[in-house]
Amino acid sequence: AGAKVTITENYTRQSKLTAGLVLEEVTTRDEQGAPCAAGMCASASGIPRADGPPTTFSDTGTDRVAFLQANLTRDNTYFCNGTPVGGRDIFQVDQGLGIVPGNPFYNRMVASFTRFLMLKKPGRHSEMPPPVLVLHARAGNVLGDLTSYDCFTLGGPYSSRGYSTGEIAACRRFVEMAAELRVPIPKLNTHTYGFIELANDLDSSKEVPGNPTEFYRRMGVGKSVGGGLKLG
């Protein structure tokens, strides 16, 4: 539960600055729905035990959080025969206020940079998408108090594909890099693609309370390589 008040300033159709105040109550729960202040895992005998990393800043399983949030987006992408081309940069800062007991005080920053590079322009009357090289980099850092729900989770569809969300690490700082080549397929008006993605916790998982990366036996570093065909 919570509330958010936001103001937005638009610079272009896609580039904008948003700033706001967020108030929320965060409660972590176990499989029975009861508040749970520590992570759970199965013992050697298969019996669940709740002696893992803390799930909230307080020891009750419930936090009341207030923070300021700002997001700056610079986006000059456009579509060329259905494929995005151009650049997109996003910078976000969350500042925890710590104004009440049990309220964490922190600064959380994330920056991402993406470039869609058109390798060859399509013909004047062609409807085929152009070949595009996508380059992406993303990094983040947290200063101050760090809770499990505000740490960075590496792995998943918005991190490194092929991993489950958080399968690589839960960390205080990170860096991700990716490259993807999109090649058009004649007569189908679509493209095939291949990618490589890298994620690294910069050895910061040990700075998360309880070190969930070590507790759940994650690696802290991951790489994925794959390909596919765009449909639809």
C-alpha cells in the first residue's frame, strides 16, 4: 500500500523529467501469508527454515518508507519499418528520507544507455526492417541503508536473459552490458537476432545484509548467449 505524487516536465515527445514523493508500506510474507522478517530456504531434510537474510529494514517484516524519486529520460528513437533506431538514456535517483523510526536513509542510483545503430538504410520502397546493432549498458549503486527489496537483482528478462529473476545475484552495485545484432529476413518483413549479455555484482553482494547471494548460492556473475526470430 502507498501513495505517490509526481510532477512531469516534457522536453520532447519522448524525453522528459519526472520528480515525485513516494510513501509506501512494505510487508514481506511467508507462504501462509504471515509477515516474515527473514528469508526462507529448505534444510537438508527438506523442511523450510526462516533463518535467512533479513527481508525488511525493521525486524517486524513491515517497513514504512518515504523517499524522493527523480527520473530523467533522453529518448530520440524512431521506428524504421517497425524497428527502433536511435538512442535512449535513462537516469534515476531515489533518495530515502529516513524521517520516521524504521525508515531507511539511502541514495539509490541507476543509469542505462542504449543505442540502436542502423547498419544499412533500407531501399526507398522497401518495407523490410534494416539490420541493426543494439548496444546496451546499465549500472547502479546504493549508498546508505539497504533493504532486500531495494537491492539490485541480476538475472531475468530485464537483466540477463536465460536466467530467472535474481538467479545471478542480489547486490549493492552492479554493471550490465549487452550487444544484439538484428538481421532482416527477406520476404518475411521481420528479423532474426543473436545476443550476448553480461552481468556482474562487482563483488558487492557481501555488502547486502545477510548476503542473500551467498546464502542462496548464487554466482554473482553471469553471461548469456542466444538468438531467435521475431514474430508478430
